[in-house]
Amino acid sequence: MRTVLVTGSAGFIGFHLSQLLLEEGFRVVGFDGMTDYYDVRIKQRRHQMLLQHPHFSCAEGMLEDFETLHALALAEKPDVIVHLAAQAGVRYSLENPRAYIDANLIGTFNVMECARELGVDHLLMASTSSVYGANTQMPFDEGQKVDTPLTLYAATKKANEAMAHSYAHLWTLPTTMFRFFTVYGPWGRPDMALFKFTRGILDGTPIDIYNDGEMYRDFTYVADLVRGIRLLIDAAPVRPETPEDIPAGDSLSPVAPFRVVNIGNGDKVRLMDFIEAIEAECGREAVKNFMPMQQGDVPATWADASLLKSLTGYAPQTPFREGVARFVAWYRDYYRV
């Protein structure tokens, strides 16, 4: 039985990935800091559900605490590490930038050190579509330069990609960075738009809509996302013999077993259409508070997910209205509304 260490296992994506890995016969070791960035009770409930499975165990600690993370890694000896833990949120990086330096830079370095020492089969780490920053050519593909991050959050994730490439090159550490595109679904984070919109609509309180609603996002349903991660575990990159060995469209590094992969639905959805889908599921219209573009935001995201398809044979495809319906049903059940 292969063992996977999942950092951020009590988080939104880490919880769903851990569930899927357990269903597919992996042993999963979770690591989470249980920070109070949002309601800790949701994180605790996620871990409680995972702990019902005999092949799940977890430890609590901060990524910045190398001794705790290192001791866990040495004791459990994972075959694969999936690093999802991070200080998330584009807007929060304006309020508390130091949290991003601590968790996303120092914490990620600590994870890479554990992976290097253990010589894991594959290190997979979360990046974000936010690294595309001010890029305007869409859909975004992995071959584009990402030199214009618009927030510190995006800058730390770009730095993670660069750090990971150097470790892959120096230590022949197979590494895949995946860039998420607007993930949503049941057990989501309360700071995310879908959660806020659903709560506001059901409570009858105004929802803030930025850029007067002229926003487009590549909404990716969480079950599709974690399926992509699961399949990428089996697609560990190999350092090519020559640059000519790299297939067209592959982001594989010519000097390291390293690649970057978009995971997105491959379609851009107008924000107002997304809100209308939530209204339809909630059975009431939102009280809309239209606002200008928020600092650090981008008007649109759209993924070219063809590399994921070529590597795994899989492409996310859940229609956003179907995903919204599942989330609203979960929300009503969880909060009993």
C-alpha cells in the first residue's frame, strides 16, 4: 500500500483529495495547521470524517515548524507528497502579507527539504492561476511567461514554482506543480465567492459584486480537480535526455524532472451567470451591491487544460450549474437552512 503525505488535509481541497486517495486504496497521512483564517470547526469536521477511515492518520502543526513536519515525514516515510497547505486568498494578502511569506515560502521550503531527504517518488505542489497575473492572452497555457503577478499571494506561488524547479534539477526530485482555476464545491472555504454568495442570498443580505459584474472565471468543480491531481500522481516527470525529447505542448523542463500543469474546466463563465445559478438553487434573488474592481483582482481567467488531458487522459467537465446545485444542497444540509 502506497503512502501519500497530504499537507492541508483539513482544508477544502486536501479533504477531498484525501477522501479520493483513501477510496482508491492509498494510505493517507494528513498534516494541517488548523489556523483560524476561517471557521476552524469546518476543518475539524473534515478531519473527523477522514479519521473514520482506518488508513487515515493526521498530525497538527504549522508548515513553518520544520521539526514537527520533519519528524512526521521520517516516521511515516511517504512514497508521494502532495503539498496543498498554504495561506490562501488573494484579498487577504493585502491585509496580512507576512502570513504568506511564513506559510508559502518558508513552509514550502520545509516540505521540499523533507521530500529531498526522503527521496520520494513524486512531489506534487499546488500553485494557482493567479500566477498568470496581468497576462491577457487566453486561454492561459503553461508555456506563457508569468512575470506579472498582481498580489503577494501570486508572487509567493510563482516563487514556489521557481524553488521547486531548482530542487528538481539539483536533486533529481520528480516534481509537478499544478495551477488551480477557481475551485468550488461542497465543504468549500467560507471566504470564497460561492460560499459568500449563497450565505448572502439565503440570509437576504447584500452580496458584493466586483467590477460591476464584468468578471469571468474558469470555475473548476472540486471533485474534478482532485481527480486530476490523483491521476497526475502516476505521471511523474522524467528529466529528458535532450530538449528534442519534450513533446509539443509539454511544460517539461529541459534540465529537470519538473513540469507545470493547469487544472481547470477549460471554459470561462460570466460571473453574473454564476450568480444566477446560485439564485435559482436558493429560490430567491440576490440583493446586489455592485462595486469597482478590487485591488489585485483580474477581470478573467480561462485555462488551457490540454496538457492535463494529454498526460492523464482526463479533462474536468462538471457544468457550473450542476456544481452550484451540489454546493447549495450541501450548504443547506450543513447549516440546516
